[in-house]
Amino acid sequence: AQSVTQLGSHVSVSEGALVLLRCNYSSSVPPYLFWYVQYPNQGLQLLLKYTTGATLVKGINGFEAEFKKSETSFHLTKPSAHMSDAAEYFCAVSDRSEGAQKLVFGQGTRLTINP
Amino acid sequence: NAGVMQNPRHLVRRRGQEARLRCSPVKGHSHVYWYRQLPEEGLKFMVYLQKENIIDESGMPKERFSAEFPKEGPSILRIQQVVRGDSAAYFCASSPWASGGYYNEQFFGPGTRLTVL
């Protein structure tokens, strides 16, 4: 069974500092990998995804993530944090079987940006 | 383009009542997914439906919960005889379908926040 672990339920960084949100997954085969962002009282918005090809994936709002198969990781980074980045971030995986596309989510990381 | 619509956005029920949550997928999408988010937790998969078919309901509680996606109209998640533990945000997502194992992005709705008194 697939699982996702996000290290750190709360991360706090200063405005302009590097953002690093960690995600490790467990899967018998390399899965599809995703990062979603959730603003208060809103639904989930896809930040970026890895399905195939280049292992460094660029997403919206300046975020990027790197798929490292040897480390079973998909950490999310942004070079310079902005106040508007404050939100909850979820890492998710999906297996590659045709028709079996349910997402398995991590528990989330709440990102706080300090002025 | 209208995204995934969910209504109501907020629903309050007393213990023992029924809750009906509706989800209208993106136009042209034939697949709907329901997820539940308990307070301070991530989203948990509940059920995956195609028009008139349940594909995967492995995340649905065995009792009181049911889901449908009829040929016409929205998908409905129904919770009978609600209990306080059912209080959560329920999110619906939709996707199109493609063959060959090609991934299709799931688009999420804004969620329905259910409060059971």
C-alpha cells in the first residue's frame, strides 16, 4: 500500500528565506507525485506534479520539487518566501495503474511566513 | 470555464439526521472522487465513481455512507444518521479519462464543511 510522510506539521520561515517542505513516500513502483496547496477555507490547488521525464519539476508561484527515486523523496522548495505563500501544503501520490487514480495524501505542512 | 462545484459550502446537522452533499464535476469530466478531511489531518480517499458506476469504494465507511453519480445530475455523497465524528470537510474532485495509464489531473472543488451538533 502506498503512503506519504511529510516531515514537520508546521514550518515557519522569514519572508525572503528559502522554503523547504519535505515529503517521503512509500510505494512498490514509482508513483505519480503531487504537491497541492490549500488556503484557509478553500479547496486544493495543484502546485506541481511529477509523472515522467525530468525529475526536477517546476510549478506555479515559483515552487519546484525534485523526484529522487533512491531516496523516495519529493521535497518542495522555493528560493524566496513571500507572505502570500502562507498556507497548508499537501504531498500526494497516485499509482500508475490504469483506472486506479485515487490520491493518497500526507498529513500536511502548515507554512507560516514571518515578516 | 466552471470548475468543480460543491454545495452546500457549509452544512449543519444534528445527530441522527441525514446529510446530502452534492458535487457537479467540470463539464465533460466523467470521473468523480470524494475525499474527507478531518480536523488537523490530510485528505483521505473515500470513493471513486464513473457515471452510474462505483469504481472503488475502499475508503468508504461500511455503514451510513453511500455515494452515487447518476447519468444526469450531480454526484451525491449521503451520510445517514450523522454522528459528531462525521464533522469534517468533504472534498469532491473530477477528472476526464484517458486510456493507457496516462494520468489525468484531478480538479478539486471548494469543499463542504459538515458540522454535526
